[in-house]
Amino acid sequence: MITHAMRAGRSPRWSVVGLTAGLLAFGWGPGGGSGSREGRTSPPAAAAVRSAALTVVEYPLPRAGAFPHDPAVGRDGVVWYTDQANSYIGRLDPSTGRVTDYATPTPVSGPHGIIVAPDGAVWYTANFKGRLGRLDPATGTITEYPLPAAARDPHTPLYHAGRIWFTAQGANLYGYLDPASGQAKLFPVATPKAHPYGLVAGPDGALWMALFGTNKIDRINPADGTVRDFTLPDTGARPRRLAADGKGIVWYTDYARDRLGRLDPATGQVREFPAPGGHGSAPYAIAVAPDGRIWYDESGSNEIVAFDPASEHTETVAIPTRVAVVRNMAVDSTRARLWLALSGTQRLGRIDLPPAH
């Protein structure tokens, strides 16, 4: 365990050029994975207002070459993140600015997604080594759970009813781990090369999975793992990350077509809203704030977007440091904060959200 002190807003002294080149070589850049953007067009960009009140506070990470992929927030407000490039799990205490690093037991395991379970345990996917990890915050001890060989690249984790669900993008699988027994159950995705990606739970207990290689979003019955397909109208749609609001509406970022999408599971109706950044904005991470607004990032334009579903009003917030590429974000509802993993700049970001009405 290595501990560092840091201060928000301080510029790092290392360069990200070499790191970025290496990540792009492995398909980790904003265009990595499936859903090629070549030849795609977007409708006129949505009208948006640049917010004068909202700002992104940046927290530079002290470890050289840090690559924060995903963040997660505990009940205590502590922010956890995966440092994929260095194979560490990081802990940021916002009250002190202190960062603590925990090395993964398996080197070069490529920690990717991360969540905080209801008991406070931190779970992550070791994307390069086909395993899940559990970090005990009280001791800093990490326990690894190797997955069956077929699940070679676990991606997005999700806690649900005592199980850790996950997607495996390249393997075209999804499944869950039972921590009590250490056993995992895998389910193949019926559509070839579907690239299961984002994973989220709805308020009714169903799980939702984005099939990034297709124009589909799947509803998973967690009781038996069976799915129901919801096909998006445009064959070029590529849903990447998901968020579910309190009414059960599933929101998604259409990375390939520069749109925010809305799926109503009750009717199957889909609505789309062009990203303010227009062509090449590449919407990626997404979250629902306590006031019901939908937040997502434009990884191609270095903007964070806030969309109000009631008024369809859109605001944008600029990320101070360029090429941030927010791959995931997490909401701290208790403290009204939105946390961002600024992968391309070796930082975490924080937006203080307006209070819910």
C-alpha cells in the first residue's frame, strides 16, 4: 500500500503522451472497441447553454502514468477508482485530498470496472486476467476470484442481491459470481459479436445490458439469467453505457451516432436527442443525478452534458484539461456530487450538483 497527499487543481509534472500512445495501441482510446464511427453522420446538434455556475474540479493523481478507468463512491463519500495501466486500485478521500494505492495481487491485471457493495467492500473486474477482485477497505486486503477461462475479459461489474454480475465484452458473455461459494455462472449472448458492455439495475430489479457491437439493449432476468432484446430503431446505433432513472426509463449513450437515447421498457418506445457537440462528440459515460437530470460526457469534445428530461433543456460544462475521455462516472447522491474518471489526463473530476427540488 502506498499513500500520497494531493491537492485539487494542481497540474501534474508528467506527460501523458507516451501513455496515450500505448493505450491507443491496445484500443483503449476514445475510439477503441467496436462501433466504428467512420461514415456516420449526425443530425444538427441540440441547442445547449454553457453553464456559468457548474465547474469541474480536477484532482491530479500522484502515480506516474495513472489511467483511472472507472470511479465508484462509498456511503462515506470516499472515491475508489481503477488505475488500469498500473494495475492498482486507488482511494481518494475528498475531505483531505489523500490518495492511497493498493496493488492488485495479480500484476498487469488491467482493473477496469469498479463498484462499492452495500457492505462497503470494493469489487473490480481484472479485465486482462479474467478475474474479479474484492478489496476490504478496513484492511486493504484484496481477494481475487478467478473466473472460468471463457470469461477472459470481465468488463463492467454490478452488485445485485448478493451476487456480482459482470459483462465480458470480447468473450460475448455475461454472468455472475456468487461470493459465498466462489462459483461463477456464465451466459452467452445470442447475437454474435454483440460486445456486451454497460450494465445497470433498474428500480424493478431487472438488469440492463448494452450490446455495444449491435443496436440492442438487453433486459436480464436476474433470477435465471434469461434476456429479452430491445432493438433500437437505427441499425447503426451503438449503445455503450447505461443509466436507469427512478421511473424505470433506460438512458443510453449512442457512441457511434452522437446521441443520448431514451428507452421506455413498458412500451418499447425509443427517443433520441442529438449531443450538443454534434458529429464526433462520442457520448460515453452516463449517470442520473438526484434531481433527475441525465449527465453524460462527450469524449470527443471534452464536454460534460446535463440534460433535463422534463424540459429537454441542455447545459454543457467544459472539462478544464483537454483529452480527458471520461469513460465512466459515479453519483454521490448524499453529497450531490458527480465524480468523473478523466482517463486521458491522469485525474479524477468532481462536479457539485444542484440540489434536487
